[in-house]
Amino acid sequence: MEPAAAKFIGAGIACIGMGGAAIGVAFIFGNYLAAAIRNPSAAQGQFGNLIFGFAVTEALGIFSLLVALLLLFVPL
């Protein structure tokens, strides 16, 4: 296999992490919304946890994007 082809395959595999982060963010916000509908008085108390979970999940997606870009643009 040529090194250029391996770089593209590796970058594509690294981008799977961005899809996982999108699913994670949707899961976090969906569960928060469901809980806020059940108990609106407790929703404000859980907002900090929502933002922290969003930040950590989104950071993992950004890290996978960084790995993909490094694989594509750093010379062998």
C-alpha cells in the first residue's frame, strides 16, 4: 500500500470520532431535555453538568479532527 493511501485511510478512520462526539452531544442534550420536562424545577441545577458534559464530549470530537488533520498534512 502506498503511504499516501494509508494517510487517507487513517484520516478517515480518525474522523469516526467526530461522529461519536455528535452522537454523544445529542445523547446529553436529549436526556437533559427529557429530565427538564419531567422536573422543571431541577433543570436549572443540572445546567452546569450539561455544559460540562457538552464541553468534554465536544473536546473529544475536536481531538479526533486534530488527529485526522495531522495525518493528512504532516509529511512522512
